[in-house]
Amino acid sequence: MTLDIRPLTRGFCAEVAGYDFSTPPEKVPVDEIRAAMNTYGALVFRGSPPTDEQHVAFSKLFGAIEKGTLIKVAGVEKRRLKHLELVDVGNLDFEGNIYPRGHRRMLFRKGDRLWHVDMSFMDNRATYSMLVGHEVPPEGGDTEFADARAAYDALPAGMKTLVDGLTAEHSVWHSRVLAGFPEPTAQELASRPPARHALAHAREGSERRSLYIASHASHIVGWPIDLGRDLIASLLKFATQPRFVYRHQWRQGDLVMWDNLATLHRGTDFDDHIHRRDVRRATCREREIVDSDASYA
């Protein structure tokens, strides 16, 4: 199989047209997809939409897959999706109804509308994410992606020297509170403690450095809190300028794959108490998942 790759912007994001997710795993051009990801940072697969089973099987070709409940949100007791490998990031409850306005689950999901990278709050970070749009709203609900490699390249030399020596602490609860989520409960806090990562890095297999920042980044280790947060905010503003951003308008059945170690992303607003949005994500990790860093640990 040869991929039909069509760039969507210059050097960032591309469409893979006519991809068939019924392709047997042994015939999937994994190396070609990895090479395209290294070039573009994000790929939009359009063609025959994958089933949940095909979504999971495709994702497993690219690394260890997150499985289970990553974060405990009070008031959400049941899963809607059968496959533990799929993260439910829509606005539907386990019976398929839209969550009511003000539900704690929907307040939590508001954090997805801040610029972030998936799972930066984990020691064992996310690499590729694969998100499928099963049901998309008639307007709004787009996803924006920012090229963290191009942003790093564009930094002044002095700023590169500064960020290359810094570490940030990341907490999912920091970003949620920023987005208006209530103060987390003790059970919620215990379900996902913070993690620390370099503020800039080179992804394995790539010669390009990129910023590794997100709304989850709560402070710079060893710096006064306010000063570190000012730097993080400044870098986020710089990295998400329009010149670095691609906005994806969803079509039903799209699978969008992106590299969390080279990009940032965020959801955009829509009437989430009126329009249905069913989107499901599989997420690969940097290394094999063991008990100490499993979602269910």
C-alpha cells in the first residue's frame, strides 16, 4: 500500500486520502506513516471510517496503548465505550444522552479547549494520539493544532538557551481549574498526581527540537511560581500564533493522528448542551506500560 499524502499547510499537517482501515495489520505501511508523522506532525485520514475494533488495532501498531480509566472524575461511574483502549472525549453519558449543563464531567472537559498535549501530566508520556469523529456537531467543535517544532525554531537564540535548561511540572488538575473546573476532590487528586518534563526536547528519531508546553504545565521547577507561570504563558502565546496553527474542521468518520511530542492542540467551542459530539481517542505511550505508570494503578 502506498499512501496518498496531501499537505494541508506548508510543512505541517497533511491529509491521507482514501485510506482503508480494513487493511490487515501486517499490510499497514507503518514505517511510511511514521515518516509522514515526523514530517508533518499530524495526519488526517479520510476514506472508510474505522470501527472501534479497527481503531484500536491500527493504534496498537504504533506503540503501547493506554488502557483503562486514566483520571477519576467524581460523579462519573460508568463507561459508555466497550473498548478500554478508547478514551471517551465527547459529551454523551453512558446511555448516549447529552450531559446536562453544569455536569462535573462537562466542566472537566472544558479543559480540552485550552492548548495542551495529551498526558503530559504522566511520567510515561503520550506519543501518538488517534481521534475518530463518530458524530460531530453541525457547527463548531473544530480542533486546532500548533507546530511546537516550528515554534522552537522561531525562538530567539537567547530564549532557546533559557528553555533548554528548564523543567516544568505538569498537573491535569492545574489545567482543569484554569478552565473553570471546581477544586478537585481528594479522590480526584489521588487519581492523577503531577509529573515533571523538560521544557524543550528532541523527539526520539527526529533531529528537530520542540517546545514541550501545555496548559497542564503548572510551574517551572526551581523558579518562583508566578515567574514560571509568566514564562509558560508567554511561550504558549508564542507557539500558538496563527503562523504555526492548522484548524481541522471535522467530517464524520475522520481519524486524526498527531504527535504529542511535536505538537499542541485544543478543541474549539460548540453548543455542547445542545449538539451531540461523539469522539473517541486511542493514545500511545513512550514506553511499555507497567503497574507503576498504568492508568488504573
